[in-house]
Amino acid sequence: MIVAGDAKIFRLTAAPVESASDRAAHAVLLVEDVTRAKGLERQMLLTERLTTAGRLAAGVAHELNNPLATIAGCAESLQGRLGHGDSATSAAADDFRHYLGLIEEEAYRCKEITGSLLQFVRDPGSRRDPTDLNGVVLKAVELLARQSRFAASRVTTELDPALPPLAANEGQLRQVCLGLASNALEAMDGRGTLTIRSRLVRGEIEIELEDEGPGIPEENLSRIFDPFFTTKPPGQGTGLGLAIAQGIVTDHGGRIEVRSAPGKGSVFRVVLPL
């Protein structure tokens, strides 16, 4: 709604009221201006997304070094061939085709890596479309696979191929999967196996992430979804990731379940209704 030239967001709450002396139905309508609250919520979401993107960028920059080195080497070799004047020979022509193929392949690989990062950083908006949740999981796993700090860890997937599409915001659910998986890999300190499963159970789709980390102490289990609560060292976490993930899943009508015990790892289960 536009008020005095500014866009405002209002929450409307209606409740029926029945008078003892009059049987006519009445209602009380409460109009609440939630513009500022929604703005702060959006800012928190952007802050966490940019923080995660910063961590991803370090791994992406490292990963780009390899294809860029290949591109530079191929280009240098082609320049050398041209300098010797034998580009017209059959052997030189074959080399040109080979090196140009490598250049094209590695260039597109660089584009794919940076495109995945940019797609994650962009504001996903609020639109919801039929979404393949298995595809969401695989895209998140692909981004994490490019992180050198997780090189000693294994990520395995056990995805139900018959999973039906779900009306959802793909960008937001990718952020949830990426955040939960990143937390699990960090908890394992770069070692161990993270297993991600998907299944359909009684009209609900479950995405389950099971790690082999140290687990969560019982006194912290009730606080892990609180905004700004974190057990990470200063500068390594905002304490907003799980709070935002829970908000996104709740907005989709779902819930996040947690099972953990010290020394036995953790299981985070995202449950979404069809």
C-alpha cells in the first residue's frame, strides 16, 4: 500500500465479536504497520547471504585459478605456433583445434563457477514455482564441492528420484540447504562424511542432512535457532544462518527438526508439505 508516497506493509487481523444484547455479528479489525519489521527481516537475510557469499568467494577464487591457468597456457602455445609460421600444416591445425577446444571448455567452466555464486547472492524474491528439491540439493553440493577447506570431507547423496515437484522459492531453499550443509562440514572440521537424503513421507517432503561432527550440547539445542546465537569463534559466524533458515522454511509452511548428541553427530531435517 502507498501512503504519502511511501510503500507500506500492513498486517490485518480480524476477530469476530458477539454482543450479549445484540445478535448481529460484529468484527474487530486490527491494522498493524509492519513495514519496519519487514525491512529489518529483509536486511538480516541479505547480511547472512553476503556473509556466506564471502566464504564461498574464497573457494571460488581458488578454484578459478586452475581453468584460468589452462586458458593462459593454451593461448601462449597458440601464440608460439603462430610465431613459427607453421599454422598451415596439418599437425599445427590439429593442435589449434585441440587448444581452442580446451580454451572454450575452461572458459565456460569459469563462467559456470561464477554464475553459481552470483545466482546465490542475488535476492531470490518471493516468487514460487514448481521446484525440483533434488536439483536444489545438488546445486548446493556443487557449490560446496568447490571449497578447498572442505576437500578432506565427503558429501554423499541418497535422493529419491520419484520426488514430486514442490511449489517453492528455489533461491531461498538453496540458501537453506547450502547453510545447513556448510554448518555440518564446518562442524566436522573438514573431515568425515555428510549424507544428504530426500524422501516423501506421508504427504511431506523431507531433506535430511546427517553429519559425523561432535554434536550439539543439550544446553545449546534450544538456542541454535535464536538470532545472533553462535558457538563459532569471533569473526567466523553471524549467528543468523539457522534463524533465517527456520524463517524461510516456516514461510513455506514447513519446519526444521534437529536430533543431536555430543560425540554422535547431528541430523537436521527440513520438512516441507506438498
